[in-house]
Amino acid sequence: MNIPVELTKQPKTLPPAKEFGFGRFFSDHMAIVEYSKDGAGPSRSWKNPKVTPYAPIPLDPGAAVLHYGQELFEGLKAYRGDDGKVRLFRPEMNWKRMQAGAARICMQAPPLELFIEMLKSFCRVEDRWIPKEPKCAFYLRPTLIATEAFLGVRPSNDYLFYVIGSPVGSYYGEGSDTVKIKVETEFVRAAPGGIGAAKTGGNYAASLRAALEAKQEGFAQVLWLDTTKKHIEEVGTMNVFFKMNGKIVTPSLDGTILPGVTRDSVLRLLEEMGTPAEERPISLEEILTASHNGKLEEVFGTGTAASISPVDSLGINGERVRVGEGKTGPVASELLKRLTDIQYGRSEDTFGWTLAIG
Ligand SMILES: *Cc1c(COP(=O)(O)O)cnc(C)c1O
């Protein structure tokens, strides 16, 4: 597959790495492809993939995405290794998740080959945007939107898929090694039978209020509970792991939790380390009891943006729940090292997770 490229005539100035933050700057180009009619008949296909200068997208004000939220997004990073090579981390997992999300909210998603080719072509064009600085990466945001202008409630017939990119530093900024998390006891993120497992904007709209209130109270994110308020689900934009009573546990995927690529990778790394995690329902009660008995050793979030994010304490209804010694624990450090060593090409990729971009 050969994706045509139209280069920008106005390349931007690269921001210095210390100003990257997360998602503040966009690169010079975008990759884009449309799913639309083939001609006079009703048949449709993906056509005209291209890499073009980064620019606003013309969208009919009646487009379905703007009214009924038919939208999916993905998030993955291109890492520049110490050897100068650029690698994507498990991009086929992002494709798989987009397919699953598309099936749930009745969208058409691009086939695997197209998805991967667009990422690769885009990264090749944006080479100068892929940072060389340690801990930095080029965050890729594949996005799928419903574009048909029609106000009846039914799945759109037309779609647009595009990839944009942003050079990023560490998600929570410099110096903040561990984060404080608020156990959210009022709002819920997702319900059984709903769309919690789909990476769709609506889930984030539903989460903003709780996240904002948590931030005002001095927390980095919220820990979501299930609709019964008894079980742990996930943390804001991350999946969550606990080490308590000597065992590592994470909530099982029950349809309300986002199936993270980092979560899956961490499960496999833990197996490799000889300390496999249990995937099972985890009650809040259990966490509180473990903390009370001094047996809540570690809590950490996992996600592409922040990688492994150690939690130093949980806040619940104004009370503080201590986690271990309030600093990064040995399991979180070991996982962070193993994961980033693979991503940055520092260790052998025995799992076959990375895709080098030639
Ligand atoms: C994207 C996301 C995650 C993490 O998934 P990764 O594939 O590991 O980046 C976790 N929870 C939510 C709600 C997410 O949107």
C-alpha cells in the first residue's frame, strides 16, 4: 500500500521538550481516509488515504458525530529508541479495540492493513516530531467519526478516519512520581450493558465532572466504582492494579472497563516475572481492610499516556487510605523498567510487541 503524501509549505517550529506536556502541540501533518459511496450505487468503501498538512476538517453541521456521538478514538505512542529507530507498540491491539468499539456503536472501522499503513506513513512523514529526549514520545491519536448529515437516529453511512500526532513528555508533569486518587462515590463512569469497554468520547464526557471535582480537591484522578459502589473498576484514563496481602490483582474485564493495551502487557510481564496477577472482581472493602492491616503494598495505574503510574494514597469521603510507604513500590518500578526497555528498544522484544518503522 502506498499512501500519497502532500507536504506542508509551512512547517511549524518544534517546541522544546520541556514544554511538551501532554497533547498541547500537534505536528505538521495528519493521515486521513474516508469511508463513503463508490459512485451512484449504495456500495461504500475506504478510499483516498493520504497524508496531508494538518488542517481543520470540513464537517457538515448535521454530521452524526456532532449529534449522537458516534465516535471512537485510540491512543498509542511512537518511541524513538536509543538506537535512533522508531517503534510502535502493539498497534494491532489498538486496531482490534477500534474494531470492537465499532461493532458496539455500529460504525465502520478501517481494516488492519490500512490502519497500520496510515500510522507508519504518518510517522515517516513526521520523523522530526518524534522526540529523541528520554521519556518523551510521539503520541498518536487515531480517530473515527460519523460524518453523514442526517438527524434520524440510526448508524451513519459515512465515516472519516484520521490520525494526528503530538510530541509528549511525562503525563502528570515533572517531579510528580506518585499520584493521589479519589475514590468516586457519587458519579459512575459506565454501567453493565453500556459502552464502558469502548474507547468513545461519550465515556469521557461522562467522566469530566467527577475528574474536575477531584482535581479541585487536590487529586490527580478518580478511581471509579461499579454501579453498586462496591467494586473497583479503573482509574480515570488508566486500568488499575493492587498488590495486597502479597498478591497482585486487577479487576477482570466485565464490559464496563476499558481493555487497556498496557494492562494486557503488564499481565504478561508479571507472568514473565514469575508473579502472575489475578484478574477478578475486587471490592472496595477488601482494599480498605488491607490498608487498615498494613497489607496494601502497592497501587498503580496502567495506560499508554502515563505508562505505569504509582498511587501513593487514596481519598475516600474525605479520609485518606495509605498505600505502602507512599512511594513507588518495587513491582511498579520493575514493570516500568521492563515495559519502557522494550518500547525504547533497550531490551530484546521477546514478546514481538514492537513494530519498527523503516
Ligand atoms: C485508553 C484507556 C485506558 C488505557 O488503555 P491503554 O491501551 O493501556 O492506553 C484505560 N482506561 C480508559 C478509560 C481509557 O480510555
